[in-house]
Amino acid sequence: MKDNCAYNGGAMYLEDSNATITNCQFIGNLAYYKGGGLCAVRSALRLVNCIFNANSARDGGAICNCSYSPGWPCLPAGVRAFHGQTPDHNAYYSPVLINYSFSASAAGNHGAIASADIAPTFVNWEFSGNVAEQNGGGIYNHDQGTATLINCTFSGNRAAGNGGAIYVDVEGAVAATNCIFWGDAPEEFYLHLLSGVSIVAYSDIQDGWPGITNLSVDPCFADPGYWDANGTPEDASDDLWVDGDYHLKSQGGRWDPISQSWVQDEVTSPCIDAGDPSSPIGFEPFPNAGIVNMGAYGGTAEASKSYFGGPVCETIVAGDINGDCKVDFADFLIMAFHWLEDKNL
């Protein structure tokens, strides 16, 4: 869905629905009010493997998912291409959102995603190059809503106010696990004094954040995106976002989407095998240490491979769970920790 325009929901408007949207792209759509790509009202929305790029709206550049009417019906208008997505100001009916990419969003008010009074779950999302003219370049969360983030990556997002990656407003909360927050401005997180409790664990956050086993180290992205000053370094309003590659570098093997092959790097990201040990490793390829990677590709078939300090093991040995070419107590520990685990539950 490309280059569409409406008052609410530039490309799509849903109300009182239970929609599942799979393998779709929302590109260059415009909403004059809410939801540049998609506006869903009182809907249990499920999105799988979708891309939102260069959409724009006053609130909710990519998606607006509200528990209340946005105020006006979805009014058709002409077709207009827009560079950049405005953030969405949403209330979610507990949607499950899996394998997303949000990039190049130019925000009217708050973040690429805004949630209010609902509890969305984001799994394997990538937020990069989004801009908010107020707060929350990536996500703006408030009004008793708790956003759950699992294996997400935030990088290159901007907010003119606070919270380059995430802004948690009054009574809002965020729970993040296995995530990476790196290179967002002016800071990664901002919590309002009256916000709820936000828990971040097993994540890599630039400048640090309290929580269980959180890191603050360069995640070693393959090729992070960046802002091109467009010839006017003194004026950030006309900067252009250049997309990057947020796979993690690895001496054991990293998936290269351009060559569609595995390549080996000279360094290995500290975010590999650094996620929550209780999280399922999903479809991570062999060899892996039996612990999920941080970031948007953790738990997927494109997760970077583990490196054990020597040549990559080319032989699959029966009982060698972590792929270090040895069957030892480390393999037993991995098996015991995931005993009777069902990834479909």
C-alpha cells in the first residue's frame, strides 16, 4: 500500500475489528490526523512481517491503534507521497506485533508508535530513523498502558523533546527484554515523574540503564543507518535518513541480506548469546550457545552465530548443542534449562 492519503489511516482504517495483516508494506502514506500508515480503532490488531516506511501523520506516523474514536471518520483524499513517518499516538487493544521494520518516520507529535491505555506486545521489531517533533522518537507510551518489547532494536531515532527511543508519560510503563537501544537522541529513555514502573532486562542501552544483566557496550551493528545532513549541517529539519543493516557482527557468521549469504567479521558483538537464558532461542542457526541474541534478529533464522574463540565448527556432532564441536557439561546445562520447553506455548 503506497502513496495513499486520508484524514485518519492514510492507507488503511479499521474499526471494531479483529484483523490479521501479514507480509504487507506501508510506504509513503499520509494521514492528516492519526495513523499515517494504519489507524485501528477498538481493534485487536495482529501484524506479522510488515514494513512501514516514509509514512506521515500529525499523530502516529506509522500506526495509530486507539481504544477511542480519533475524532473524525476516515476521509478519502488525493494521493500524495511523503518522506518520513510521523509517530503515532495510539491506544492499543493488546495487539501482538511480530517482525516489523519502522524507518524514516517524520513525526508530528509523538514517536513512530504511541500507545495509551492498552498493552501492546512488540516482537522482533526494528525502529530506525524515526523523528518526533515532541517526545518519543520510537515509542510514546502513556495512560496506564504497558508496552512489552521482546527482541527489538532502536537506533538513529530522534525526538525534539525527550526520549529518542522511548518516552514513558504519565501512568505509562515499558517492559523490555533482549533489546538494543543505541544511537538515539537526545537520550534512549525518558520517564515522566508520574510514569509507572518500567523494567528493562537483558538489554544493551547506550549510557546504561538499571536492570538485570543490562549492558552498555557497542552492539557492533553490521552497518548502522545514519542521518545525511543534506548539505545543511546547521539545519536538522532537512536531514535525510540512510537505512542501515542491524544484524550483529560475528566471527562465527552473520547473515548478509545483500549477498543472501553468511559472512564472517573480524569482531563479535557482545549482544550475541546475551539475552535472557529463559527465552527460547527459536530459529537461531547452529552454532549457538543455547541463549538467545539481543536485538531484532534474536530468535530468528537470521540471528548471528556464536563464536567460541576458534575456527567455526563445520561438523554437527551428536549431542553438541552449542556448536563448539565438543559434547560437554555446557551442552547438558542448555538441555536441562530448556527441558520440556514448547516454543509454541
